[in-house]
Amino acid sequence: MAPWSGITADEMRLLETTFWSAGGSRHAMAEQLGFSKSKANGLIAGLVDQGLLAEAGLQRSSGGRRAENLQLHSGLGVLVGVDIGATSLDVAVLRPDLSVLAQHDEPADVREGPAVVLARVRTLMRELLARCGHSAKDVLGIGIGVPGPVNFEIGQLVNPPLMPAWDSFSIRDYLREDYAAPVFVDNDVNLMALGELWRLKRSLTNFLVIKIGTGIGCGIVCHGEVYRGAAGSAGDVGHICVDQEGPRCHCGNLGCVEAMAAGPAITRMAVQAAEAGESAVLAECLRVHGRIDAIDVGQASRGGDTAANAIIQRAGSLIGQMLASVVNFFNPSHVFIGGGITRIGPLFLAAVRQSVYQRSLALSTRHLEIQYTPLGMQGGLVGAGVLAMQETLKARGVAP
């Protein structure tokens, strides 16, 4: 592991800027930080000598001499990213530049509780580290995303509706038995927002990331930072009411958008359509597989099934109804939609857009872009890596 002692504040700023720039030239680093060329070159030379920065090949030519790319040195160690979903588990070992060394995903059920799920996480972390020739002592930082509200300062879930057995459980303490590296825990959709912020190299400063899967959540980037709110529950939009006479949500209230338009709601509407004889395609799916999921509904829709189309449009319209209020309130430049729902196809996105543009104020939507997340299903893992690196740098006095 590279030494950190004796690093100056300017050197720390340079390391942080290099990370968020996903590499860059000496000239670009100097410009971003407001350093003179000679000062930047001196700092970079010192960090390269200490094994904290590395020169990683030449940039594409723009007509003159090609500049060297800078990146965080792989000798710093490795990061571990963990994305725990309501029904899935994804673990990866990453380099400091967030390139993936090893990765594994599998189905999981958070309702089994932290002891079962985290025991599996610990096993996968050990196996993946071994696969790429590393051990616990090489881990620089660990980032973990969970599907519930998190008190970020202490890294604990607080009354999570989807996973009540996890309330106040200390994930940090559990992993501290094996790892000396710092452990950072956040809501999974906040990590998706961090991932997009890193992908964009912080070029957008006010945007939303909506995750739609078993539940619905929103990551908020405000003035270039993830906004978590006073207690860590900012963005819990799944429990915004869209129908006061709607079904009861697992939170106890009626008509939450999560209860009416998330993955389980789409499945419920599809089963009802199949059993009512409204869709031969969905009925056959139910007969053969004994179940229907959102992906099946998407496939039926793309095949022209009328009932499947109506279900997707209904769910998209309700999501858009909720989102229109959020757009009016926050006025983002972009809304990125991610989670398992993205595999349902373009009709869902079209329904969301139509609902938002119809219901939001003209000024809020004049330049608004709504699209699926470019990082796709990797967004949570990338964000976990960003969290691990960013917060590790902060803990070492690097980042502001």
C-alpha cells in the first residue's frame, strides 16, 4: 500500500480531481485547480514518485503533441463495491480508477436478514479478492448500497420498510472483523446518483436518478453533491401518494406510488389480466412458469399484447404523476431512470415522459431530459466504488 503521510493539501486536491476527472492531462489538472503549470508539474512529479499517481498512456491527438493521461496509481490498493438490492446481490473488486477486476452477481432476499445476506457478502468478497490476487490488507475502502433509508454518518439503516430486520444493524461493525479498511454505507439509489455523477465527470450539477425495482427511490444531486437530507431519508419518493383510495403499501399508508407502479405492482396487474382472460400471452406465461415478472410483461408488450401495453402505460403514468411533482419542486436538468424496470422496454419511458410533461410547469420541463441511466445495471456498483474512493480520500484528509 502506498504511503499517505506527509501529503499536502494541494496534493490531496490533485488526487481528488484526478479521480473525479477519470484521468486527465497535466494541463487539464492545472486548469481545474487554478495552479500554474510549474506548480502542477511539481506536485504531479512528487505524487508519481510516491506511487500515488500514475501516467497511463497518451490522450488522443488534437493536432499537437499528445498529453499524458494521469490516474490514481493501482498500487494504492483496491476498492470493494457491494450493491444489495431487495432481490439481488452484486459484489465487485475495483481498481482506484473504478475499472473492474472481478465481479459476481446472484439472486438474494434481504428479508432473510443481515446475518444471512452479509455472511454471503463476506464470502464473495473473500473469493473475489483471491481471484484477482489480493487479500483483505489490500482493500483501500468498501462502499455498500442498501435498499432503504440510511443514517449516513453512522452507516445504519433506519426503519427500512423492505427490510425491517436490518433496522439499526451495524454493517460497519460486522465487516470490521475482517477488514481494517473503512466501510461506507448509503442508500442504493444515492449510489446510482454518485455513479452517474462520476460518469459525467461532475459536468451536470442538478439532476435526479430514479430507481424502480421492488421499491422506488430517488437519488438527488444538488449543486454537484448527493443530497441526503437532515436524517438521510431524502429522495424516499416511493411513498408519495398517487391515489388516496389505492392499495395499502407495506409502509402502512394507502396509494403510495411504490404499491401501485413498482415491479411487484406490475406483476400483480399482469397476473390479474392473465386470470381474467385479458391476455393469452400472459396467461400462457403464468401457466408455463407459474409466475409473471415485469420482464415478461415487457416481452408481451413488444409482441403487441394490448393488456401488457395497458399495464406498462398505467405504471409509467403513475410514476410520471409522482415525478412531475418532484420536477416542479426541484427543477432538475436531467432525470435518469434505472433499476430492473429499464428492461421492460421503451413504452414505459414514453409513458413516464408523457405524464411528466403534461403535469409539470413549462419552465420546469423546458430543457428537461428524461432517459434511462447510461450506466444501466452497473450503476449501483460503480456508485459503490465512487463512495468507497471518495469517502476514503475524505477520511485521509484528501477531499473537501
